[in-house]
Amino acid sequence: MDPSLNSRAQVLPRVTRIGTPARTAPSNEPVSRTDSAARTDPRNDARTGSGRPAPVLTPLGLLTVLLGAALPMVDFFIVNVALPTIDRDLNAGPAVLEMVVAGYGVAYAVLLVLGGRLGDMFGRRNLFLWGLVTFAVTSLACGIAPNAWTLVGARVAQGAASALLLPQALATIQSATSGSSRGKALSWYGATAGIASTVGQVLGGVLVSADIAGSGWRAIFLVNVPVAAVALVLALRSVPETRSAHPARVDRPGTLLLALSLIALLLPLTEGRAAGWPVWSWVLLAVFPFAAAAFVAVERRGERLGKTPLLPPSLVRLHSVRSGLLLIVPFCLGFGGFMFVLAVAMQDGLHFGPLAAGAALAPLCATFFAASLLGPRAVNRFGRLTVTGGSLIQAVGLVALAATVHWGWPHLGIWALAPSMAVLGFGQGFVLPVVFRIVLSEVPPAQAGVGSGAMATTQQSSLALGVATLGTLFLTLSGSTGIGSALVWMLLAQLAAVVVTTALSLRLPKTVA
């Protein structure tokens, strides 16, 4: 069993400078327990190893970490409605445009677990602050990129900064809250994750259409700089420092094998079609199963030897973690593909401008938020059936949207799409926030960074995989059957993913902590 499962998070006083570790008074009391009941008791999560009450995540602190977490999520989707404008301005071409999306997503997914581990080692607040700074700098680099390949390089760097930033938000919530406060905070995080995805495309449409000072698409990146600056100031004042009491060293073999596995899967699937499926894409796909098997073997061996692997198998064996991560895969795969394809279909097929393409998602965003607010009460009453009901509502929304597209194409406007989009968002709002809460419900605070990184990696990889698979299906069919028919087939493919999600929801824990 992983030794780090028997340790608690050590919560330290705030630091006043980025990268400067806080000093703590020495203590003669142990900082770890072997009693599993004590380890999972919420009352113990909010105390330091010396028994002193730990700094609590205040409402302002929660708002700050949620703002920081929203930035990477928004930027995964914000470029979707701006791609045609980027193409015209930089003469990018399809392959490079896909690299603008894929470069960010792959770097983000590959480094997320490592980002969580570094937070456990060096302090989650420190890494959160550095993540905000690097995210602002790389966003500025994206906004002033003079050509397409410079933009691709800046997007890769921005994805790496996001991987540094995002896990610290979840790990801070997990380590600096307890009891019902933790459940509510995790619900708010789940709501933020879903809303940020739709807000990203709405905001992208607004900024591109506004063309502030002639900035055009560049504004979608430049807007991150002042937002990150505000989050940085708030974080210095309100976010407590937390870290693992016994941080483990970085698992280099595991990190390299996980990176190889994700790159071998995601890169050819996102770039292969646009590049004409060259030999390297097939070679990478052939490498993926071997790299993934080697990663699993190395992680199991490391834990047997008493080391702390990058992704401890014992963590994945927790029922809540295993069942929740399995459900996140089909949900986010469908969601990622849906958001990308819909942005393309509305602009290329319905000839919506960026503003209209973003505004069409407003009903989905509004109902997702409403369901997120109702979710905690529903969970207390219905447990895992909240997720099952949300999946069924989402399926109804997809069927209604597919029917609307089938019979109304190409004479559809925002109002024709609104009813089905509203139903779809309402169902999704009962799924994603609750599942996030379930995944982290049994993760020990000492492993908050690892658990957060694992969940975020699963989410991000699945989103990127959805863009690659459903996006490729849509773009391939649109050339032969037309955009409208291709969109209907994509929606039906997503419906199949929702069927899987509904079935997996019955494997979740019956009650949610």
C-alpha cells in the first residue's frame, strides 16, 4: 500500500512572496497516522501536524482558486470560435489550426499529474501563484504572436502553465476544507469546470466580434493577463498554503511513460487527418498500447517496492476514484467533441458570426449553472441517482437537438436551437459537478495533489480525445454528406457516449460524501 496514503496534509501559514516557503514552528508530534478511520475523518483534515487549527479556505479564497481554475478551462474552448479569424489573419491552414488546439491540449494533459505532484512537494499556494504568472506571460505571448507557428509554440507553453495552475486549485480545496464545506466547494468546482467550457466559447465570440482596438482574435488571449493579475493579488491575500507532510520525489520513469502514452494517443488523432495520416501518425498509435502497458507495470512495481509512483495504483483502487474516473471519460469525450463540432458547424454551415456562434451556447450555460446550484440538494436526497437522472436528461436534449438539426437545417437560428440546448445543459449540470465531488471524496488530503492531477488529466485527455475522434468523424462526413447530416451523426455518436455514462452512473457509490 502506498505509504503516502497514511499521511495527512500539512497546512502551513501563508507566504508573502512567490516561491518563498513558509516557516513553521517545530513540533514533536507526528504528522501521520496509520489509523484509516483517523485518516478519513474530516475533522482531522483541517489540522496541522502539530494539532493547531489550520488556515481555512475562506469564501474569498474559494472564489480565487475557482477563478484560477477557470482560466485554463476557458482557454481550451475559447479558440474554437476564433479559428476562422486566426486562419484568415495568419494564413495558418487546417493542419496548423489543429495544432493551435492540439498543442495546448496535449501539453496540458501530459503535465497535469506532474503539476499536482509538484504542488504536494513545494506547496500548492506557491505553485498556484507561479502558475498564474506563467499563464499570464504565455497568454501575452499568444496574443502578440506574429505568425502561426509562433502561436503554436506559445499555446504549448500556455498548456504547460495551465498544468501547473489547475491541480493546485483542486488540491487546495481538498486540503483546506472539511465536512460539508468540502462537499459544497467541490460542487462549486464542478460547476466552474462545466460553465467555464461554455463561457469560453461565448466569451470568444464576444471578444472576436468586438475587435477591441483592432485586436481581433488576439483579445481572447490578451484578456487573460488582467484576469490572472487580479487572481494573483487575491491569492496573495486569501489562499492558504498547504502541502503534503511527506512529499515524495518525482517519479521520473512514470512521468516519461505517461507523457509518451498521452502524446502517442492524442497527437496523431488530433493532427493525423489534417496532415493526411502520414507514417509517423500510425507509428505513434502503434506505440500507445505498449507505452500505456509499460506505465501501468512501472507504477505497480514502484508501489510494491514502497516508492510513491506518479499515479499510485492504490489510489485508483478506491471505489469512488475508480468509478468516477471511468464515468468522466465518456462524458468529457462527448462534451469536448460537441463543443468543437458545434462551433465549426454553426460558422461554416449556418454562417453564424463569432458572436452568434457563442450566443447560441448561452442557454446551455445558463441551465448548466442552474442545475449546478440544485445539485448539492439533489445529491443529499438521491445520491448517485442524481448523476443517472442528469445523464437521462442530457440524452433527451441530444435527441431533441439532433431532430432540430435534421428537420431545420440549414434554416436554423439561435432561438430554434435554444430549447434543446437548455435541456442538454440542465442534464450536464447534474453530472459533472457531482462526479468531481465523488472522485475526490475518499482521497486522503496528503494525496490531494495526486488525486486532483489524476482527475484533471482524465478530464483533459478525454476532452482532447473527443475533439480528435468526434471532430474527425464530423469533418470526414461533412465532405460527403454535408455539414447538417454530419452534425446529426456526431450528435448520435455523443448519444452513444451518454448511454455508457448512464450505465456507469449505476456503479458509483450509492451515497455521496
